[in-house]
Amino acid sequence: MFSLNLDKQQDTRTQLVENQYSEMVQVTVAEVSKALLGKEHQIRLSLCCLFSGGHLLLEDLPGMGKTTLSYALAKALGMQYNRIQFTSDLLPADILGISIYDQSSGQFSFHPGPIFNQLVLADEINRTTPKTQSALLEAMEEHQVTVEGETRRLPDPFFVIATQNPVNLAGTYPLPESQLDRFLMRLRLGYPDQRAERELLEMDTERDKVESVQQCLQLQQVTDFRKRSAQVKASSALLDYVQRLIAFTRSHEEFHFGLSPRGSLALMRAAKTWALMCGRDHVVPEDVQTVLPAVVEHRLRAMSDEDGHTGAALVQRLLSEVDIID
């Protein structure tokens, strides 16, 4: 009886902790929603990506709120923020930094580039050349950069939000699969609904909405959230379901290629984080299904599609044809 009471007390304490994480998310979503109206689900997915330790790709038409989202997130979380405008003449040194000779000291001193911030907006990443795009790879994967033979660590936490215009717009360089795979999630914000657009039309300036966002979390809370999400449990039955999803992409001929092990790990990482955001210490199938489109759409390509735009249709096949219970 004494042991049973201890177990109940432990379960109660655990639930209280999980509820705290859920409340943190609700407060942050409400704060960011002051700047980005009517996009609560996309904001939650962006937070899921951040708390999972990944990076986010926003693909949409110009003027849909991609930059607003990144700036509002940085303000709400108290993260050092910098924006890099990618252009056709941007060089890797413009991102990473460069050593400059100081005549007074007779030595070279390193001047860090904008990548040395906690939240970096890589704006219109597909408007620059592949050589400059690749400068982000080591930073995103290793959280460090190598400049002139010396390795330098990046801040912690480190979160890249890259935006890109649809590939059918003029002046774009499509990201190769190797770079797309570095992003944990890809999201589209889409047009605002009628109510949100009415609020936009009625307010004085959009800048006022962004400036109204206040910091609601400390950086230590972000770090703690990342550590705690990795401890969320997944049952054998849940892992079986995830493996069936992965196997489906690798065994059906309409998929040009299946999900890689990196993609499957990304799916589980995001599902665990989403579970914690919902106040649970274990993953349920609905968590996997919620994050599945954002995590795998940009990693899938249909055999008959050369432009890679059918990821959404392939995800719908996964959701409709793969059974939760075998």
C-alpha cells in the first residue's frame, strides 16, 4: 500500500511537470499570435521544431508573414536575432565572418558573421548560389563553423529559420535534397483567413503588432524543454506504427525514394516534442500524424514528379493507407 501511494505521488508530480510545459507553449503561442494573426497551428509547429533542436524551412509567396514569424519568435523567447538577406552576390564569408588584419596590434582578428546568433533568419535562401547555400550546412548540422582552418562554436540554443520562394518564381536556385534534409520541418503559412485579414486591415501598421510581442520564456526554459522532450516515452506499438510508415515509403513504387534514417529520427524527435507540448510524457499516434506532413513532405518525391511538388499527396497516402494497429 505504501509503495502504491508513492507511485501515485510520483505520477502526480510528473503530470504537474508536463502541464507546466504545455502552459509554456500556450503562453508563447498567444504572444507570437499578436504579430502573426490566425496562424496558431503554424506557430505551434515552429515551436515544436525549435524545441526538437532542428531547423525550419518556410516556403511561401512573398509577403505572407515569414519574416514576421521569425522576429516574433525571437522576441518571445529572448533569443539573439539576426537576419541574412540572401542575394545572388552573397559570399560564404558574408555569413560566417572573416579575419581582418589589425595594423595596431600586428595580428589578424576574427570578425564573426551574422551566423553567430541564437536565431538566424536566412531570408530567401534560394535566391543565392549553391556555393553560398552550402555555407549553412556545417552550421546547421554541427552547430559550429570552420573559418580559415579554425573551428568556432555557435551559440546555444541555435535555430535557423530559412525562407524560400516557390521554385517557379524568377531568380531562384532550387535547394538540393542534401540541403532540404537538413531542415527538420518545412511549413507554408498560406493566406490569412477572413477574420485575421480584417484585423490586419484595421490596425495602424504591421510593425506595431510585432513590437507588441514581449518575452515570455527564458533561454534556460528553452534548453530545459529540449532536454525534457528527448525523455518522452514511445511504446513498442507506437514504434511499430512509425516503422510501418517508413517501410511504406520504401516499398511502394510511386515513391522515388523512401525516408532515410535521418528522416525517421526527425519524425520521432518531433512527435516526442509535440507530445510534451500537449502535456504528455508519452507519444500517441496522433502526435506522429500531426507532425508528419511538416517533417516528411520535403523529404519525399513521387516517381513521376520531376519538380518534387507532390510530397503532400504522398503524405496523405501514408495517413490513409498505413494502419495504426497492425
